[in-house]
Amino acid sequence: MKKIFSISFIALILLSTATAFAQEDKSKRPSPPATFTTGINGSEITINYSQPSVKGRTIGNEIATYGEVWRTGANEATTFETSKNIKIEGKDLKAGKYALFTIPGENEWTVILNGQPKQWGAFKYDETQDVLRVTVKPGKTKSFTEQMTFAQNGDNIILMWGDVQVGFGVK
């Protein structure tokens, strides 16, 4: 009887711990969750991401390292979802949900939509699952943006972070 009680007690503790982790308040993370939703040419586009802060670091060197695949945010991989087929920088993208990665660079950024949206960061990023890749030119923001943010300017979706602005056209 004691053995059954001990096993039941241990199982209850493990279940309680797992439940506590599952119910983590993501808004209290250092990089809180954010959602950007917009409509472009009849398609609803939603980007779910976590907002890293610059915190005095250098983009391209200390964070979002140039030449390396980046999850384009923090925590879980950023997701990009479109309700209808669209074109990004002239390339076809079917309606669906994708992981959004980028490869930052001083003079160009590669924007990647990957067919495996449920990932933690870019640790298991698999290039063979890429659905779309486009190269765009970065620019400078009008004002410093401490937390990474997505916005819309006409038919462009813009990522703003620090003094960096990266946009890609959507039709």
C-alpha cells in the first residue's frame, strides 16, 4: 500500500510540474509574444513572434548574426500565416502557415519561409523544408525601435529593430 501511495504521490508531483510549465505566462518573458495581423490584396496575414530587445547590443554582431540563419525573433520560431495564395517579392506562396527565418546581412537579408512552423528557434532548421526564399535590401528606421516589431507600409511588410528596417513586398 505504501508503494502504491508513493508512486501516486510522485506521479502527482510530476504532473503538477508539467502543468506549471505548460501554463507559463509568456507575457513575462524577456522577449514577450506579439502578433501582427494585416490584410493585403484580400489575404489575411498573421505573424506570431516574440519581441527581442536590442539592449545595447549590435545587430549583425552580438544579435541576429550576419550570415547565419535567425529565427527572426526570440523563443519559438516566428510564424507567418496567410489565408490565401500570395506573392512575396514576385514569388508564389500557397495559403498556409510557415516558420519565418531570415539570414541577416549588412547589405542584404534573405527572407525564408519554411514548411515546418512548429520549431523552437532555429536549432532544427532544415533548409530542405524551405518553401520560399527572397533577398531584400535593409534600410534604416526613422527612429530607433528597441523591441523588434512588424508593421505594414502599403503592400510591404516591414521588420523594424534597432536602426534596421527590412521590408518585403506582398501581392
